[in-house]
Amino acid sequence: MKAVITKPMCVVGDSKSTVRFEPSTPDNPFVEVSHHVYARLKRANAAKPFTMINTREKPGKVVEQMEQKRGL
């Protein structure tokens, strides 16, 4: 699974060896890890799931719809 690393952390990997993770950067927005490793990172508040952001959406339309509802 893809995870965003939020703080530096060392955890036990799938092969029982220690793996060091560094915080995600714009150049490396996520790392591919197993579910077990992700669970360890998440328990330590060092990771969150990676979600793709669709840059083609225009947030202005949502704001306009909310303003129209308030006017009613």
C-alpha cells in the first residue's frame, strides 16, 4: 500500500530487520509498504494513507453551490 510518512521512524520490516523511514517530500510523496509495516507506522502516528489529488477539479464550483444554498 502507499503511505505518506509524517515523521522519521524505524520499525521492524517483514523480513524481521529494522527499516528506517524518512518524512515524505514533494519529490517522494509516498512509499510502498506492506499492510503490517503500515500498521506499525500508523500506531506510532508516523504515517497516513496516500490519496491521489485530482488537480483537474475546480474547487470554485463547490464554493459557489454552498453560497447559493445559503441564499435560499
